[in-house]
Amino acid sequence: MNRSVTSPKQPVEDCRVVQHTMGKTCIPRNPQRVVTLWTATLANSLALGIKPVGSVYIIGEPLQEYLRGKVDGVEPVGSLSEPNLEKILLLKPDLILSNTRLQNIYKQLSYIAPTVVIDLPSPPPPWQKHLEDIAKLLDKEQESKQLIDEYWQRIEKLKQALGAGAPSPKENRRLEVSVASVFPPYGILTYGKKHPIGALLNDIGLQRPPAQSGDFFMRDNISHERLSDIDGDVIFLFYRGGKSAKETLEKLQQESLWRQLKAVQKNQVYLVDSDHWYGFDILAMNAVIDDLFKYLVNTP
């Protein structure tokens, strides 16, 4: 390893001390060369008006569609689980935004540049909290507040638009929206209120199927015999895991139990992009709201 990575970085002169999960670090007041080590950290930084010089990406998969056109010039520095220290060093960052899943390399990272370790439990925190955490570190709290205000304005517009697009009053109930995915190691999954998608649908006031209305993050390995758990007036469906996941989904769609679902019979199953429907940042949430307008408001 390059010798510079093993000798402590000199402290920044104009800096402010921040407390994080690995202790205290003095970070630049106006960082110019930020490296981000989680996709949501990258996306939230972009949304706050800071373009990192480098970031980790999901290796072996195309760039998330909702980030395309926004990360030109952001150098790849390895994978989510294995950032490349040499590549980070070459970028000469003045701030590294890491997370608790990478605590084992904190020491090496802090030798390269001031490093903040953001708490990233499993499951991850609500998207608003991560955005606010990043905003505090980048001194962009006003921008963060504006992004969250704009989110609620969009939620309100969607609620108003759905007033016309919801089931007729004689049905005397709200539109029931299901979200499900196919992810081969975990089978068929659904998402509750603790997942960003469940929280967003809850913010809108959309009804969820009984099996999805709980205060949980996600449930996996839903058997084909319990496919009714993913039924609703509308099903938003996505797959994770590339070609094998797509093939698993296609097989599922050939089964008689699948064809018995009311959303399938009404032709109201919408295949959406897993990148933003499984996202944890403000850009992903806005992309989901775009989809909800597209399919719930603008689709007859």
C-alpha cells in the first residue's frame, strides 16, 4: 500500500469539530473534494448541491437510472463493501463520508483525509434522517429543509390529484396499493411502514393490503400459496438481482395463482425500477413520486 495511506493526515487549519460514531473529527468548513462511501450519501450530496469527486458504486451493475446525468465526473472508488483506498488517495479528498458498515477501514481512511463515520444500521434509517445528517456535515441545512419542504409539497399535489383518480365514492374505500419485489435469495418480498417506500405511501395516505400495513421494514420468502398477501387494487412490482431475478419474476407471472390476483386481472400491475424503489435518498423518493403520478394519476 502507498506509504501515505499509513501515516496520519495533517489536520486542516480552518475546520470545525464534529462528533460521529468513531469519535471526534475536525472537518473543513467548506469542503471542496468530498468522497462518499454509500449510494444514498452520494445522492443526497448531489441533491444538496455538492458534487463529490469520488464515490463507491454497485460493481457489475449499470448506474442507477435516477442518478444518470448527475454523476458525470464523480470517479468510481470501488464497491459499497470494498472501497479502493489507493483510488481514494489519488483523488486528494478533503472530506470522506463513510459509514458504520466500513468501520474496519476507518483508520486507513482517516489517514487519507478527515473522515466522518455516519451511523448506518440494518435496516437503514429513514431517508429524511440521512439527508439531515449529510446536510449538517456539509453545512447545507437550509438546502436540506428546502428539499424536505418540496417533498411535502409534491406529496400534497399527489394527494389532491388522487382525489380525482381514486375509486368512486360508492366503493367507500381508499385505493389499496401493494409493493412487492422478487429478489432470488429472499424470494418474494413486501415492504412495510419502516421501509422508505412504505413510509412514502403512508405520507400520501394510500391504503396498503392488510399483510403490508404493519410497522415493519420488509417481509421475505412469501410463498406462492400466500400470493394474496401482495394483491391490491394496484401492484408496484420490481426485481433485484439481474437476469436470474428477471427470470424468476417471469416464471411467477406464468402461474395460475398469479393470474388470479385482482390487480393482475384488472391489468394494474406496474413493473418499476428497483434502483429508486429500493432507494434511501431524496432523489430516489422524488423518482418514486414521479412513478406514482405516472401510474396512479396519468394512466387511465
